[in-house]
Amino acid sequence: MLDTIQDAMRDLRFAIRQLRRSGAFTLTVILTLALGIGLNAAIFTMVDCVLLRPLGYHDADRIYGINTRFTDEGRAIPRVGGADFTDLASRITSLESAAYYQSYPDGLQAGSRTLYTDIGHVSPLFGEVMGVEPLAGRLFQSDRNAVVTAPQEAMVGSAFARQNFGSAAQALGQTLKYGGKLRVIVGVMPDGFSFPGKSQVWIELPSVPEWPSRSSYNQQVVAKVKPGVSAEQLNAEMATLSRQLSSAYPDDKLKALEAVPLQEQIVGKIRPTLRLLMGSVIVVLLIVCANITHLQLVRGTLLRREVTIRAALGATRSALARRAALEVLLLAVGGCAVGVLIALPALKLLVRLAPTEIPRLADVRLNLDVIGFSFLISLLTMGLTALLPLWRSWRIDPASAMRQDSGRGMETRGSGRLRQGLIVGEVALTLMLSVAALLLVRQLIAESQQYLGFVPEKLVVLDTHATSAAAEMMANHTGDAPSTPEMLAAYKQAQAADVEALRSLLEGIRSVPGVASATAVSGAPMTDGGSNGNYAIRGVNEFKAPYTGMPHANFTAVTAGYFETMSIPVLKGRGITDADRSGSEQVILISESLARQRFAGVDPIGKQIMFGWDDVNGWSTIVGVVGDVRQDSPASVPYPTVYVSVAQHPIIAPDMQIMVRTHADAGAMAATLDKYVKRQFPTVAVQTTRMRENVGESERAQHFRTLLFGSFAGVSILLAMIGMYGVTAYTVAQRRFEFALRFALGAQRGQVLASVLQRALSVAGVGVVSGVVLSLALMRAIGTLFGQMPAFDAMSYGIAAAGVLLIALSATLLPAYRAATVEPMQVLRNE
């Protein structure tokens, strides 16, 4: 045993000496390996945490999300109609429980504080479905068979409880004022639970949705199946119910309910992005493997004479293999260690830059599994790349090897072709990533230059939620609408008070120094707000159930001056004015795209439209046409939009976004306005951002993809340069005798220089051609995942090809110069 340990230590010391003697080789391998391992570890950690790791809920594999699939369109949405939820919750026997929910940021009052936070609106069995145990208190509605019609309870997150009430225990029994009602806090959710989205407050909804429409998809649904029920069994029962509903209700024709695992519903949208990134880092890892392989081949060739001499002196193959394995192990450990050092900051940067739509980013941590996996990759890479040189050394006759010079004559045609093949592969993969990065950059530049339909510079957005007089009046009323004429009159008066409160807020903001204009809108561009639905055109169709075949549009409420503040052109007619108030003729404006689609060749001014957005009924007259606006992002297509007056649709008045055009810097003004509103209007919850910031946020996913592809392309270019330099330098060293002989026979140095460069560029040219083919396939795949990607863009391909060839030229210039400056007499004398 002692002898074995001594032999092992001796072999280890020898391996360390060998690596120290080859310092450039050792450093290059470790850094090359570290780049691949570090990027792989960072990306794999994100993929593991977001896509692969099970949701941290009790019996998470039994929780499903419910989609509505439109069978005639081949698309699905993660929402269902109100009555459809009622039917599936009561008629699907495979389900243990089901709940519906909504989620959006909103304002509420906690004691004397007015807050703007993320709020989940959930039905009573939500906690039971999610399998969450409260940190303190209880969940909603302990009796799951009871029907809740007027819920008065709330739950809060543990962080919210600590920040606003001191502790979880102290939060119990406290009240929140929301929607005109006081909600008693009955439970505090544990740390880490924030579903849906980033909710910190959960408001209880009725057991049955208040709006039973089967064609208004306002509910998202989670359901837990009974133990032992498979996804196939659940969906078979859902399909049967869908057929029954389709035959019974016109609104349910051409659609079906389907269940998908909740994790798939949560991460489905971002799965293509993460898979694409995983594929990209694997490409980089392949380039790393190619680099290390030809580095090992070069070193194996240089050490072959030494190895054969040791074999001739009695060294066994097992001893040689053991020493080679120790070198592999040391290089793998070094590469993995440096790779982890690269992965840690890379992962932090990934999380910081990642789109907010990626779930569970807060849980992303570099764990031992990923580190272990990274080490195995490095060990496997080094082991495989070390096998071929070692195997080749065993096949050489020691006597012939000792007669040959270590600097030449040991190179075989096969190993040369292998190295050239590796370079072709590196160049091809590098070009592929470079083309993808260039196309994404060009697309991003094109999108940034798109006309948004408004001017975002010096524009501040204030998301507000004010206490609603109308909501407070209805808080203790049973039913959805006033039941008597007296109550209706009082309700209308309360709504008028809400509109007046909004006008007062706008007047106060306009008085702040530096404010050029201020207006209000429901659903500002580049934000998550807004409403949409069907509408009817008078004389063309009627607005009545089942609403099938009717045109669809966004509905946006605005105050006077909105289009002027946003710099949206009024193309025809007029805008909304202060005269468009309750009691006057109901008016609307339509966007250019809606006018083009529905009133082609006809003047739309004076035409009438009816829609069911709120409790205001009747026909509305078109008084103006305005320019199109890109609502969701610079890449989005302008959608048909109907603009109405807030004063004529007052139900939305307490929840508006204030748009402020400023003379000063938008960032400084945003801070000033935030303080002003909180000081002068303490009952108004507010969240302030810059419009340019919102535009950037809407492009964040595209920025994220572009940046990472650019980073991968940069790393691959660096690795390709190292690889080409190493191979060319080695080839030149092997051919020194040939070059010296050619010089002695009268060859010009320029001819040798051109010969070396031509050979290197011809190899790179083959790689470029291969890379173009790979790029076409990659861009077709990216276009399938994200859309709007050109299959072939000559400029991007030309720039990438020229860049790769230039890099190849740069990498071979120094070795070529060395070849051209060989001293023939000195080399020939040495031979």
C-alpha cells in the first residue's frame, strides 16, 4: 500500500513538472476549458432552475393549468370563460379541487399607508389547489363546499407582513382597504411563495366568477387532480366535457378545454429562448473541445519522441497511461475551478439582464450538481482529447522514433487532416453564431428605429390607483348594479366624483414646475394595462350573443389632451375634449388601422359603433381618426383601437395612468412627481417610470437574446483565433526544413509567405462555406421560434464571412512571417 502511494505521488509530481514545462500549453488549455465550462455552468444553472427543477409546491406534479384551445385557429390561451370554469370545476370527476385567479399590480391601503403592489385575485380553493401551508393563520374558506358570494378576506406574503405590520403574527386580523371594501387578513403565506406572478397580496374572489360569459376569457385556472390520475385521463375527460359544451352553447363552438402541467404553462413561453441559449453554449463547448483536441494533438506529436524513448527504456503502457491520466485530471480540475470562477459573475449578469417574464429568477443559484456536472464535462473533454495522441504514441516503433527529429518527421497525413478538419468545424460554428448575432443586432436596430406612433422622449408614466367613491358605495350592496332609481342616481353621482378626483389629480400634476402637459389613459403603450373585446358597426351587424364573427379591438379610455401630450397625430376629425362628458353624446375615436380595415373607401366620421367594455350601453359616434400606436413593443404590429372619453366611461377613472410631458429630464421629473403625488394625494397609490424605460423593458427579451448571442460569437471568435494560430504555428514549425530547402533552391520569401497564408485561408474558406449552410438552418429554427427572422440576409452573411476570414488572416500572419524569415543555412546545418 505504501509503495502504491509513493508511486502515485511520484507520478503526480512528474505530471506537475511536465505541465509546468509546457506552461503555454497548460495555461491555454485551462483558460479554453474554463470558458466553455463557465458559460455552460451559467446557462445550465438557469435552464435547470427555470425549466427542469420541479415547482416548489406540495404535490406539484398533480397541479395543472387549464387552457382554452381554438380548434379552428390552432392556438391556445391560458384563460377560460367564467361559465366554462364553473362547469369544469363541478363536472370533471378527475379533479380534487379547482380555482380561478387573476393577477396585476394595483393600489390598496394598509392602515394609513397607500401602496402600489402586485396583487393576486383568487377564488377560495386557491390555497388548497396549490398545496401551500400558511406561515400564520389560515387559507381562504375552510369549507370547500360553501359558496362564497361576498368575500371579505385577504392573505399577504411574509415580506409584506413584516414591512407593513412588523411580523406575520401581527398581520393577522389587520385590514386592507381594496376596491372600496375592508379585507381582513386571515393568513400569511410563507417566504418564497408569490404565485401568480410576483403577488404579495391575495384578495379573495367569489367561488363562482361574477361575469359568467363564455366568450370573455378573464379567468386563469389551476386545478389539482386526484392521486393516481394521469394527464391523459384528465384530458380525455376534458375533451368529453368540451364536446358537450360545444353542442350546448354557441359560444363554446370551435374551442376546447385542455389541461397542461402548471410548470409547462408557466415556463412554456420562455422555453424556446432558454433552449436556444443552451444550444448556443453547446456550440461554444464543441469549439472548446475542438481547440483542446488539436492542442493535445500538437503536444502529443511534440512529446511522442520522449514517450517512445521512455517506452524503450522499460516504461510500461499502464505507467504511461497513468501519468497521462494524471495530467488530464490536473488540467480538468484547473479548468473546472477557473470555470466556476467565470460562471459565478456570468450567472449574476444573466439574472440581471434576463427578461422579467422568466419565472423563478430569484431561485437561480449555482449549486453543487452543476459544479459536479461541469467537472465531469471537463474531465470527459480532456480524457477524450488525450486518448488519440496517447494511442498514436503506442503504435510507433521506438527505434524509428529515436532516429527522427522531434521537430519534424513525426507528423502523419491523418493527424494533419484531423487538425484541419477541426479548424473547419471551428470556423463553421463561429460563422454560424456570428451570423445569428449580426441578424439579431440588425433586427434590434431596425426595431429601435421603428416609429412607435408617439414620442417617448421626456415622457413620464404614473400608474395610479385612487379610492373610488363608486366602489365604496357598492361595497355593501348585493348585486352587480344599483337596484333602484335612487341608488342609480347616487351611483352616477359617485362616479362623477371619481372623474372629478382624477381631474383634480391632473391639475395638481400640471402645476408642478417643468411639466409641459399631463393627461390620463387606461392602458398606456408599452405597459401591461388595457382592455379589448368585440364591437359592432351600426348597419353592418348587431352587438348580441354569441358575438361570433364580430371584429375585435383594443379599448382605451383617455382624458382631453391625450393625443397632444403623446404626440399622436389626429388624422381626421377631432380628439377627445372636456365637452365629452357624462350626459353628452357618446363619442369615440378610432385608430388608422381600424379605419382601414372596417371603413375602407368610406369616411368613418359620423359612423357608430357599439361595444360591451363596461356598464355604458348604446351606440357611440366616431368623431375622429388617429395614428396607429405600437402598443406592446417596437416590434408589435399596431392593433385596431377604439378611444373613449373617461368622463363618459367613469368606471375606469380610479385606475388610470398619468402621462406627463416634461421640459426637464424625464428621470429627475419622475422622482419629483412620485414625491409630489405621495405628499399631496396620500390616498392615491402611485408607481412612476419613464416611457423610454418602458420601451426598453418591452425589448428586454430581444436585448437578452442579442447580447448572449453576441457574447457567444465573441468567445467563439477568440477560440477560433487561438485554434488557427496554434495549428498554423505548429504546421510552420513542422515545415521549417522544407522552407529552408526551398530558400536554398532559390524560392522567394514572399512566395513562402503567400503559400502559408493561402493554405490557412483555404481551410478557413471551407469553414465559411460550411458555416453558411449551418447558419441557414439555424436562422430557420430561430424564425420558427420567434418569428420575423429573415432566412437570408446578404449583408449579415457577407459581414460575418469577411470578419471570419479577416480573423483567420490575423491569426496566421505571425506564423506565416516566421515561415518567411527562416534562415536556411542554420536550419540545414542543424539537420
